[in-house]
Amino acid sequence: MYNPFHSAMMLSIEAQKVIELRLVRIAWGGQAGQDEIQSMVAEKISASIEAFGTLMTGGSPETVVERYREHVAANTARLSAP
């Protein structure tokens, strides 16, 4: 049986890892920390514009959540790289 809240729940769990990785990078400070703060703000603005566009063109909230999960996965991979 399909549970429409499954993707939203998974997004919240996956986002916790990105939050952890970002906080560590910011806590270390320096140029990498400053770059991460700027990247984070720019990504959030971009993602909200994308979500708004999806919804305004008839996309479903589930589509928005799935796209956010793609962004979170990309950030996890980027932040986890050595």
C-alpha cells in the first residue's frame, strides 16, 4: 500500500545528515565554512523557486518532495567527499 507521507518522512531523515555535515564544515570555519554558508543560502533560494514553479505548473507536492530528496542526496555526496 502506498503511503504518501513516506517520501516526506524519508526527506526529513535524509536532511538530518546534510545538516550534520554542514554544521561540521561551518564549525571548522575558514573559507570552506564561509563558502558552505553562501552555498546553503543560494541552494535554498533556488530550491524554493523550483518548488514554486513545479506547483504553479500543476506538479504535485509529492513531485516537489522527490526533487528535494534529489537535492539532499547530491548535498550528502558532495559534503561526504574527502
